[in-house]
Amino acid sequence: MSPSIDKSPIELITTRRSVVAANMTDPGPSDDELNTIIAAGVRVPDHGRIGPWRIQIIRKDAQAKLGALYGKLFKEDNPDAPDDLVEFNRDRPSRSPILLAITFHPDPERYVKVPHSEQILSCGALCQNILNGAHAMGFVAQWLTEWPAYHAEVKNALGHAAETEIVGFIHIGSATDAPQERKRVGAESVVSEWAG
Ligand SMILES: Cc1cc2nc3c(=O)[nH]c(=O)nc-3n(C[C@H](O)[C@H](O)[C@H](O)COP(=O)(O)O)c2cc1C
């Protein structure tokens, strides 16, 4: 996939849009391309150089393993769910060539100078940089949480402690169909002048 070199940086940022993971297909980024996208991700404002974020790359085999866990957990939590819904949940991680799990690892000892909110904002900025990086490289992406981000056993299976938060799963791939534009909160409804 070639980078979106026909667009200026500002055009890239102002035209980015998510493609739903269900509409993703191959190719995903190569290892080099993924490294570039992740480099964009970590180039993020980070007050106090805490680096309170981690990125796990989940490729196809691991996606299937994670999906097996999702299916099991979903069935346990929803014993009356029909098989096709269990199957849908088992397939959740496998919708894209590359899945990233982004986790937030706060450092409470730094809260006096860098409050929890600033640390998690840096983590959100990292996610957004990954979305823009993927878009700039000619791929599509979607940032999802869904129920698995809030399930303790998913966090545990990914190897994280209880105080770690999964802030998102980012799917990256190519679009089966060009995404339609959606209604957005426009600048005109959120921007005002403050003149003292
Ligand atoms: C933290 C976070 C979690 C999200 N989780 C979900 C989700 O679980 N399901 C979903 O459909 N969209 C979720 N979204 C929204 C999508 O990432 C995306 O913004 C939406 O599909 C609209 O696309 P756009 O990026 O083109 O505006 C989430 C967004 C954020 C910032």
C-alpha cells in the first residue's frame, strides 16, 4: 500500500475517517509500515516523559486465540445467546489484518505534577496519532473498545495488571468499500471567541 502522498498533511488530518472493522480486508501494513505507524503513535505529547502507554501487536494467529476467549466469555456472560451471536463475538478480533491493543499504565507517583487525567490524555493522543499514521500510509483504521476492553479476563489474558486500562483496540487494514462521510460535530458549534 503506497502512502497517501497525493494529500497534504492537513488534508490527511481533515479527511481521515474510520472504516468499520467489519469492512476491512488485506493488505494490512507490512512490518516496516506498521513500525512507521507506531512511530507516529508514540510521537505524542507526554508530560514528564512518563510513557504511560503500551502497544501490543495482535496478528492473525493471536487474533484467533483472543477470539476464542471472547467467545467463551460471551457465552458465560450471556448463556442464552444464540450460536451466531457467540460466533460474531468470537470473530471480533479477526476482522482486520492487524489489531493493536493499546493500554494505559498510569504512574501514580507522578500525579502531583502529572495528574491521572494528563497521563490518560497522552494515551488517547497516541491512539489518534496511530489512526492518522495509518491513514497517511494509505490504510484504514478503527478505534474500538466494545465490551472486551472492559472485561477483566481479557485484560488478564493480555498480560496486564488490574490497574492497567485497555483504552482501545485499533484495527488496521484496507477498506473493502470507500467509507461514506458521516455527520460530524462541526467547529462552528464548539468554537467561540473569548475576549476577556
Ligand atoms: C475511546 C473510543 C472508543 C470507541 N469505541 C467504539 C466502539 O466500541 N464501537 C464503535 O462502534 N465505535 C467506537 N468508537 C468510535 C469509532 O472509533 C469511530 O470514531 C466511529 O466509527 C466514527 O468514525 P470517525 O472516526 O470517522 O468519526 C470509539 C471511539 C473512541 C474515541
